Amino acid sequence: MRKLLSLMAIFVISLFAVSLVGAATTSTLGSLTRAMITVEVNDEDLVVGNDLVVEEGEKLDIEVTLQNTGAVDAEGIEVVARLSGYEYSDSVDLEDSTALFDVRAGTRKTVNLELTVPRDLDNGLNTLRVFVLDRNSAEIVSTFELEVESPRHSVDIKDVTFSPGNTVKAGRSLLTSVLVENFGESDQEDVQVTVAIPSLGVSATEYVDEIDAGDREDVTGDYEGGLLLQIPADAQAGDYEVLVSVEYDNGHETMTQKYTLTVLGNEQFQAAEKLVVVVSPESQAVAAGKTAVYGVALSNEGTSSKAYTLSVVTGDWATASLSETLVVLAPGESKVAYVNLNVDANAVNGEHTASLAVKSGEKVMESITLSATVASGMGNGNVDLRNGLEIALIVLVIVLVIVGLIVGFSRLRKDDEDDQSYY
């Protein structure tokens, strides 16, 4: 009798425990069933037994609609799409999922997911699975077969290597090697590979005669180290976008990838420490249709080499040209550049001006106004004593520098004397 009671007690407790477990794992899928779920890929309805054909590298826009025609709400639902059958799925994300959402009874909810077919996925049947999940209960699974094919024309950028790396100093060279792979069914001829930095205005292009279907080609340019890009010496420090493009199928198809290059500024184009500028003459008379020449002497009184850029702005009365737009000076070095103002033949008599700017990097070191008085009956305005003007300007600069040094030494000596008298 006792054994019978014990067995009954154990049976009752077991039933109670089962009921507790069932309560703890109550489904929140509500009324949802497999029949209430429809799936579209790239606006095509997926139907079991009617396989959808997709291409390697194609993006799959997956639209899942859940129509809750039952009487119970579905709460805390998540939808997951997974593409199976890829050998390297451990290194490539072939799954997409939604955030949690609810589908009330008598309503419909549509969610969107996105997957990309790997370019090297084996051709043939591959499986797309769409899971509708809640927290505890068994998932609702929709399974569809996709027929994967290679596209007729498909070239991809497999790898890009920069030398000396993703960081380069302004004024130096950047070498780029591009590994190109033909994933399509057709051989490709005259494939154009281009590396460009649009914001710096530099690019390099190489042509590959032929890439057979399934083959790769390492494009290294004429230098066997990569396509050569010369970074401008005056490029500002910062990050720049590098575009690597492959044009194929007789120019009808283009594949482009973006990279980031960090450029380090060239010290020569950073703001100068000290610059002496002398212009002679700053004002002169010239006849219409003739040329006025102005000498510009620059002296670098800093402690490091610097580069200076010169530019001139005029009105419609004349056009300007410079003997040099870029002047690089070592410490203590001086040089003379020339500004030529070619006066228009129909220029109105009277005083006209032009603006000369001398910059170091982005900093304007000097801004000088050049004056020209246009008058009838003047000579040709061209300076024949250019050498003499250059000598005079350099001498003037030297004198100014010497005067500055004398004043500096005088102040230093006075400070020393003041210090000695203090003691």
C-alpha cells in the first residue's frame, strides 16, 4: 500500500513538474504558421519546387511578409535569412536578421533583409532558409532552393596593395598593385585598371591584354612594383580617398573599390618661419598693349628649407604671368622671380592695380599691390635691364637682412649690459 501511494505521489509530482516546464516555455509565436509566411527575393515570389536563378556576386533583397490571420498576437518575433552551401561560410557573413517586432492578430507585417551571393559560390543548387523565431519555441522554417550561375561577364578586384603602405609623405611616390580575378564565364580582353586620387588630381592606368575565365592577373604597372602615383609636394596633410577601378566587357562594365590614404605634409610647404620679400618697382608707367615687369626678391631667413608659391590676380585691363610660380629656398638663400603684366591694347588710360600673393603652405606670407599707370606715348614698358634689377633687388634684400641683424645684436648687447648693471 505504501509503495502504491509513493508511486502515485511521484506521478503527481511529475505531472506538476511537466506543467511548470510547459508554462516556462510558452510560445509567443501566437497564431503564426508556415502558411502565413511569404518570401520574395528581388521582387520574385519564392515557391517551393520552382527554383529561382541567381548569379554569383548578386545582391539578394529578401522581403518576408507575416500575415497573422489567427486570433492570437505574435510577440517578440525575429526573422533570420541564411544562405547555405558555401565552403568558406566561417569567414563570410551569409546571414541577416531583423530586430524584434510584434504581429498583432488580424494584421500583416513585412520586413526586409539582404544577403550577397559570394562570387566563388559553387554553381548549382544552394539553399536559402528563412527562420521565424521567438524566444523559446521551435522556429518556423521556410526553405527554398536557389540555382546559382556564373554571370557572363564578371571581373572583381581581389586584392590591392599599396607601397610603402597606406601612409605616404607629400612629394613621394605611391605604388599600387591590383590583383584582378575573372569570375565570369567569358574571357576578358583589354581590361583597364586605374588607380586615382581625385582630390589630388593624380591617376595611373594599366591595360591587361587578356584574362581567361576563372584566372587572376596581378597588375603591377611598368615599374614592376605597382602603378605609380606621384603625390604632389604641396599636398596638405590628411586623409584622401583612393579609387581603384577595373573596366571590362569592352568598357560596358566597371568595378570600383575605395580605400583611404594618409598623406603626411612636406615640411617645405608648411608655414615659413621668416620670409623677406622686396618688390621693385611696385609702381610704373606702361603703354597700352605693352608689358610691365616687376621683380620680386624672396629671402628665406628661417632655419629650414621652405617652398613658396606665387600668384597674381588682375582685372580685365591686363593678363599676368610669372617666371616662376614655385620657389624653393634653403635657409639664408635668396632668389628673384618676375611678374609680367601684359596690358590689354584697349586698356583705359590711368592707374590700374594687380595683387601679388606669396604663400607658404596655406598661409599667405605677403600680399603686395602692384600698380601700373597706363598712358599714351609711353615706351614699350619691357624691362631690358633685368639682370641689373635682379642684382639690385638681391643687394636690397641683403641690406635689409644685415640691418635686421644689426638691430637684433644691438638689442641683445643692450640687454646684456642691463643685466650686468643689475648685478
